[in-house]
Amino acid sequence: MLKATALIDLILPASCLLCSDQAARDGLCLDCHADLPWLDGPHCPRCAIPTPLGEVCGDCLQHPPAFDRSYAALCYQWPVDALIGHLKYGGDWSLAHPLGAWLAHIATADHCAPDCLIAMPLHPARQKLRGFNQSLEIAKVLARQWRRPIHPSIERLVDTPSAAGAHREDRARQVKGAFRLRQPLSGQRVVLVDDVMTTGATANECAAAIKAAGAAEVEVWVVARTLKRGGMGNPAG
Ligand SMILES: [Zn+2]
Ligand SMILES: [Zn+2]
């Protein structure tokens, strides 16, 4: 079903990204779309990690995050991990559109529209190296769907290393003070968009900065959620 070689040849708008059949939905054929590792079971409303009955998880009870809710479309596993890797490290930013569409796919009428979106910023040095911010490209898909603006005035002051192998406490130390808002967000409901949530520490630090700027509420929307705690082997925070 999934061909690794298909990853080499991703920019074929009429073809499925994964099997080269005709694309029918958001860059995939219907079979591959259905086979994606959707994270659609019960999960912690705060951090989107699966929990048996959809209750708040132990980590969020013990250390309530600065964000109010999280939504993740997919599990961070094959083929999502490969596609996100290809987007970030292979420089194929055309993948941001299908990934954004898969994230937008989980939004229902129950989701109250935010006042604005914020894309998880990259440090300027990293953005210069990569040429684009994958989270901003993904956020643009949601912004178009919700007809809401992307708030531009956030900056990343610290270029943090990959979270691979980091535990949440280590990651929290690495990202401490990493974000700053240049304009107030008084009373606004903000959706923070990122590609992957691993330990949740980066989203937590960013949400804390957004709240410090006056936001009333912060939801985190990520394409994929790492299910294993501790961020082992994953390239995001
Ligand atoms: Zn397919
Ligand atoms: Zn949780």
C-alpha cells in the first residue's frame, strides 16, 4: 500500500502522495486517507494524548499546561512522520497544504472560531536555513478555512535544539523564555498551530507568552501528536 519510493515523487497534485493512485481527498486516494493513523479516540482535552475515557491525563493534572485545550489530527508515526520530515528537512513545502488540510479536517462546527491564529515561530537563523516556517504554512490552511487572521508579532528568541531524546523537564528548560509577543492580545482567543507536539513543553512555553500578552484562551492545534511520553526520537517539541 505505502511505497517509500513515492516519497521521492511527492509533487504530483493529481496523484496520491503515498501510493500514486489518483488523489481524491487532500492529496491522497480514499484508501490511503482512511488508512492514515487518525487520532480519533478519547484523549486528554488539555494535551491530546489518548486517555481511556477522554479524561485529563495525569501529567496535565500534575502540571496544568498554559494552553487550555489541544487538538491533534494524527499520531506521529508512519507515514505522517516521514511526510513531516520531508516537509521540514527535505524542503518540500508543498506538503504543508495536505498536512494543513488533514488538520483542518478535524475541525467541526463545535469548534468556536478563534480571534486569531499564531504559527509556532522558528528562530530567525533556523528559518533562514530552512527558507520557510512549516507551521506558518500549515496555519495558512486553517486561517483560510476559518477566515481568521494570522497574528504576526511573535518571535522566537532562542534557537532550541531538536527535542529528540529530551524529557519534558529538559525540554522545558531549553525553551524557557524562548518566545516574545511584540503586540498585546488583550482578551483574544488564540489558536497556536504547530506541526508536531512531542513533550508539549514548547507549546506550553509559547502559550505562556501568548497569555502573558493578554490572550484569554489558547488552543493548540497540531498535525501530529507523539504518543510516547518523553519525546524519544522525535524532531519537535
Ligand atoms: Zn493512496
Ligand atoms: Zn494531558
